[in-house]
Amino acid sequence: MFNTHFDTKDLGVVKLSRMEPIIQIALDFVELKRAIKLAHEAVQGGADWLEAGTLLIKSEGLDAVRTLRNEFPNYTIVADMKTADTGRMEVEIAAKSGADIVCVLGGVSDSTIKECIEAGRNYGAKIMVDLLEVEDLVQRAKQVEEWGADYLCVHTPIDAQMKGKDPFSALKKISKVVTIPISVAGGINSETAPKAVEAGASIIIVGGAIIKSEDAREAARLIKK
């Protein structure tokens, strides 16, 4: 079983791919206090990685990442910067704030993604490329893996979820052409998490199913199970 108290910061790509799926909690709050309270409940239920969501970072700044690092020194902290420009600078400030993984949008310029990857190597952060709204998912996934990205994210936005779309068909296609771990986000809950694993995801990103639940600890436990 995956030990949530193990220092996951040093996990390599090969090791991660051989372990049971990781549960990443997207802390999409506007108030840092609420995010920290929920994070404590979620890790008690078995959450593995903690994500400072884009909304939280926009609301509270990188203090959100710093606080998560201080509160959870042995957990992997993801900064969902959704970087679209100034890649080198955004990765640097996120890494110096304590982020282990920094997210960049896959639909931005090639140079921005490459800058993020280079900066990640310089400052000790891994780079997750979010394929949100990328037109040719398979081609982009292959490209960013060749450039040195550490993780991919197959992401179905809320508007698409409202129309009944899910990430699983795209996930299956991408998992056949890349070797780096793939995360999946977009309406994941205890019922759909197994489908995500079957489709090739190594990292299951959960937001609303946990942060909007009445009992975050129990919700996390059920999804982990």
C-alpha cells in the first residue's frame, strides 16, 4: 500500500508508475484557512498529494503554497499555476515557495513549456503539463514527454462536464503513447476513480467530490479505497 507519510518528493517517474494510484486533492478555495482545514481532513482519509488550486493561488498568492509546505512537510505539494506565459519565472517562484510540482498549460507556446521544464530542473521542481483544451492531445502529449515533462494531466473542464463529457477516452489514447505518469481531473469521484485507473491514470485528481462533501475524511477514504 502507498504510505501517505512517506516523503513523496523524491519519487522518480519509474517508481511512481509502479505504485498504486495517487490521490491528489485539488484545494480550490478562496480562503486559505478553509483549504488547510480540509487538507488535514483529506490526508486523514488517505490523500497523498495536496494541490494549491489555481483559485486559491489567485486569491491568497503563493502564501498558499508556503503554508501547505509548512503544514505538510512530508507531502508532495502541487502548485496549479496554469502557467501561460513567463514560464521560467513562474516555476522559479513556485518552487522557491515550496512546490514540488508546478503545472503549465499544454496549449501555450512551445517555448513557454520548454522554459518551465528547464526552470524545473534548475530549481528542483517537476513539471506537469495540463492538456486542458489542447486540440491534438496525443501529439502534444508525445511532444512534451520528449521535451522532458515529468507528468501529464488529462483535464475535462467544468463546462464540458456539464455537457456529459469525461476524460477517459482521451486518457486511454494518451496512455498508449507515453511512458510518463498521467493524472486525470474533471468530475472524479468514488464511482469514476476506478475507470480513471483502468484507462491509464497514475494520479487521480479530486476536487468537488471531497472539498464539497460533508465529511472530507470519509470522502477521501472511499475514493482511495
